[in-house]
Amino acid sequence: MALAFDKTAVITGADSGLGRALAIELAREGFRIGVLDVNMDEARKTVEMVERAGGTGESFFCDVSDLEQVQAAADHFFDAWGKVGVLVNNAGIASFGVIGDLPIEEWRKVIDVDLWGVIYECHAFVPSMKRQGGSHIINIASMAGVTPPLEEGPYNAAKAVIYLSKTLKQELAPCDIGVTVVCPLGEKTNILKSTDYAGEFILSMWEAAFEHQKLTPEEYARRVVAAAGKDKLYFMPHAVGKFFWLNKRLAPSGLIKALAWLNKKGLESRFCFLLARLGWM
């Protein structure tokens, strides 16, 4: 679907997975893509793919947990392009473990990237985007922000990005800036490779979830771009995700109480693993 924005996009975490797929999908529409990442070898590969898909690209080293680096990236692309039509906040990492056992340093690391990274990106890019108008922000969150699984405290907490997106939607409306927050289930990414702390159960569960996912990153990307083109605030790519969202709206505590009961009986991990094998995580 053609997007009615300036055909320039900055994407964080575009060295693989959904970020790379989004870069390629936008490139097919003739976008210039700024690929922000700390893995420059893979970022450059993404730029090559962008160029083969019909767009142009540039890789730029940026640790999104560092405000100075994020501001430098914003300054660079606005100086070079004049405008940024689409900002995609996709970078994310994870650490898994039980609250109280998981080292506090893991909490800081995950929240610095997954939440503060989005805040920094918006802080650095939004002022210039407001002056130009007519642009769009896509924040990649997770269904973990809707129905949070056990042993994922830092990752779940960082999905406050959903509420940040709702604030942005209101504040940026006068400037004709749209906002879409994407809440996928377990998409096939390299996030487990960046996970330094996790138990055997949680790793095996997410490996099963990735293995049994029905949607490829390429299909995710097409659907995300279409959702942004329609200026949707929420986008849940999976039917199961939409069910979880509906459950939260109609019975806010029902599913969590059921999961808590299962965990009390020692059954929640088995139940979650079953959902993963069904492609529902």
C-alpha cells in the first residue's frame, strides 16, 4: 500500500528480522532508508538489500540507549534529507528470569534499550518531525504488553511503549503525524542471540514459538506498512493476539487470574509451552 509520507525512513534495529524486512518493504516503494544499529556488518547488509529492492540506504552506528548517539543520528538524517517521513522504533533485547532472582543489571539493560530507546528516539526526532508535519511513527511493542508472560519482567515492563504511543497519538495529531504501535506475538528475530540471562524453560519456549510462527518477517512487514498507511493506532498481526486484546478489554483480570492459578498448580510453564508449539506465543 502506498504511503502518503515523505519517502524517507529511519529504522532502529534493522540488522535482521522485522527491522530488516520493514527496510526492504519500504525500499520497494522507493524510500531512502536510514539503518540504525550497533551491528554495522549486518546493517550494511540491510543497506545492500534495500538497494536491490529499489530504494537507497545508509547505515549509521547508534546505540539507542545513549541519548547523545540518538540525537546525533537525528541531526545527521535531518541535515542530510531535510525530512524524515517515517520513524520506526524497532530495536529490542530481552532477559528472562523470575523477579527477585533476575539481576537488577538485566532490568536496566533491557529497559534502557526497549523503553528508554524509544523515548530517546521520540525526544530527538519528534521536534523536527513536528515542524515538517505529515509523517508517521511506528513503535514495535509486543503482545507481552497486553498479556505479559511469566519470567519476562523487564521485557513486559518495557512495553509501556504502548502507553507512550497513545500519548504520542494525541500530542502529534495537530501536526498531522500518525502513530502506530505494533503488538506481535513471537516473531522470528535474533532477539534470543542478544539474551544474556535466561532459564532453560523460557529459552526452549521461545525457540518453539519462533519455530511454529505462521507469519514470516516479510509478511509482518507488509502488514505493518499497510496498517501505518491506514493510520491505525493499534496493530495486532495475529488473530490470537486480537483475542488476547479483546479478553483484556472485556475481562481485564480474567486471563491473568487463570494463568496465576495454573502457575500455583505448577502448570503454567507447560501451558505456555503448549501455546508456543501452537504458534500462539
